[in-house]
Amino acid sequence: MRTKTKALALALCAVLLVVSTVFVTMAFLTDRDFVKNTFTFGQVGISLDEADVDSNGVVEAGDDRESTEGRVQENEYHLIPGHNYVKDPTIHVDDGSENCLLFVKLENGLKDIIASKTIEEQMQGYGWTLIDSTNNIWAYNEVVAENDHIKVFDEFTLTENADVSKYATEKDAQGNVTGGAFINLTAYAVQADGFIANTTAGTTVSTDDATATWTATANSFGN
């Protein structure tokens, strides 16, 4: 009886040894891996300003279009027939902005009394193309990148026979314009990716591509 018990114990020990060996082997053959994803978010950002001028359209101090320092978003002008005024709206593309397409809406209430070179002619010279004559929307002809500074126009000169009395700006008690004429500019930026094939900065943007982009995105600006 003792011999059988001893034999059974030896057999159990052998089985435990085999099971233990299998578990150890399986532990060495296991593996583990993972993928870590980090997401950042793109953005398009611009600002629009112009030189700070006095009422005669003369720059108050030294001005650098490639900086927003000392530049403003509003000026007031004292209109005199034949007089020239500095008005140089410039779009600045923010640091870190994605490459983008630029558009501007021009509201030129002085158009009938501005002499050559007209604002519209200056815009064409700086690479702007009219793509919507009804709403006076213009598109820039290149893809722009972060830290680019894009001129819109430089100045305006009144005709010598301008009847300036018809164009005096009228404001209410809160300072809101209620009458008269003005030159307003609104700038817009749209990501280039997804709208044109080549989004490299400096790439020429065709009129068709600019028009299609504006048509697809104009409503997002709330115009």
C-alpha cells in the first residue's frame, strides 16, 4: 500500500512539473503592443489694418506694412477736391496659420469722385481679381502662408471737380455711420487644402478655383 501511495505521489509531482514548465514557456511567448495618437488642430487666421493717418490722409508716423505695430483699423478723412490720401489696407496672415486663399469685399462709396489711379486699378496691380461684381468680391491670385503681408491698395485721390459736400460722413450719437460715403474693406481667408490641387505658398490660384472656393464658403462668413 505504501508503495502504491509513493508511486501516485511521484506521478502527481511529474504532472505538476510538466504543467509548471508549460506555464513558464507560455509567459515567455506572450507579447503586447499599442499605438499612441496625438492630434493637433489647424487654423486659419488673418488681420486687416492700414496706416494711421491724420484727417488729410498723411501718415502720422513711420509705418511698416509688415508689422501691425502702430497701424489702425479706422481712419477719418477731411475731403478736399484734387487731394491725395494715404489708405493702404494690408492683410496679415497669422503666425501658425494654414496656407489659405484670400478674398476681400470692397465697398467704395467714393468711386464716382476718385481720379486715376483708381482703387480698383490698384487692386488689379497687386494681384486681385474681381470674381463677384454684384457683391464686389475680389480674390487674391496666389496661395498665401503664415506671416505673409498682402497689400490691397495704396491710396486714393479725389477728382479736381469733386462735389465733396455730398460725401460728408454723418454719424448718430453713438458714433454709427448713418449717411455720407465711405470706403470699407472686409477681408476673408479660406484654407487652401481641399479647394485647390496645389496648396504650396505662392502657387497661382485660377479665377475658376477662386470663384468655386468663394461660392462654397461664402455663407460660412454670415454675409
